[in-house]
Amino acid sequence: MDLFSRSWTALRTAVAELPDADFARPSGCTGWLVRDLVCHLVIDAQDVLITLVTPAESKPTRDAVTYWDIVETPTGDDPLDALIVRLAAAYEEPGLLKFHLDDVGSAAGRAAALADPTARVGTRGQVLTAGDYLSAYVLEWTLHHLDLIAHLPDAAEPPAEGLARSRALLERIAGAAFPASFSDEDALLIGTGRRAPSEAEKAELGEWAAKLPLVLG
């Protein structure tokens, strides 16, 4: 629960500190500018709020690991992706997008801090404890923090503990560990296809290289 808050606060702070010109730069999400990614974060924050106030009575069907599905690599034809780009462009001024993320994002952060980690919540047709749901989102925040700063060398990086937890979660999802020589950041970027491995890294990955990337949905 605490790591969710630290990861989310760090990501929102990084967005708040960006110069307006950076919103027109590419992000680490293929086809998305930084402004598109920030608009997606607004929707993510709304999802957190909705889920935390959607109680469920049945037993959990997923946990922080099984919350994630391995899906096909996006083709760019998803209507929601196109909608996000249009929504982001409609803000026109980066300050408005920053304000909306701060407004909704702060509310999501407060809701997470107040949530009972043992309470059951429903989302995407599944049931999880609030604690598992928020733990799963540490991976979401960390990956998108890396996406945010992919082409912004002066922007603040994700918390080290968030990177470590996200790597561990991705390894559990994959059912295998990355080579110990990989930094947490490199494991996440290579593991999810955000960066292609070098020939040396492929050699270290061995047969597992053929199973990458792991596209999470």
C-alpha cells in the first residue's frame, strides 16, 4: 500500500515538474507523445477511484500477479488508444492536463491510503483484495514512469523500491528470473518490449529471449 503511494506520488510529481515543451516530445509508449501518456494516467487514476469504491462479495479470483494478462502486441488500431490521443490534443494547454492529473490523481492517492487492504473489490470482471489491486498498480506506475522519461534525460526517475518490486512482479508473471546482471530498469524495459536487448543481453537470456516481450494487459 505504501509503495503504491510512493510510486504514484513520484510519477505525478515528475509530470508536474515537466516544462510545457516536453509534452510534445515522444514517450516510451510507441505512437504516444508525453501528453498522450499523461492523458492515459488520468484515465488510470479514474479506474483506481472506480475500483476502490466497487465492493465485491465473492472470493478473490485474481491477485497482484494474475491481475495481469499476457496479450498480443498492440497494432495501433485499438479505438481506446485513438481516443486517448484525441482527448490529449483537446486539452491544448499542458497546464490543463497537469491540473486534471493532479486533481484526479490526488483523489486516487487519498482513496488508496484510506482503503482497507483486505477489502474485496471488483474490476474487469474479476475480484481482488484492495491490497493486491494496489500492489499490481505499482508495476503500472513504474512502467509508465519509465515511459514518461524515456526521452527526457533530466526528468526524475521512478523510486528504486518501485523498480525492484516491479521487476519481482514481472518475473513472477513470466515464471522466470532475469539475469542478475540486468538492472531492474533494464529488466523491465527489455521484459516488456520497451527496449530491444543487445546481442550480449540476448546471450544472457538464452532460450528465454524468444519468449519476450511480455505485453501486459
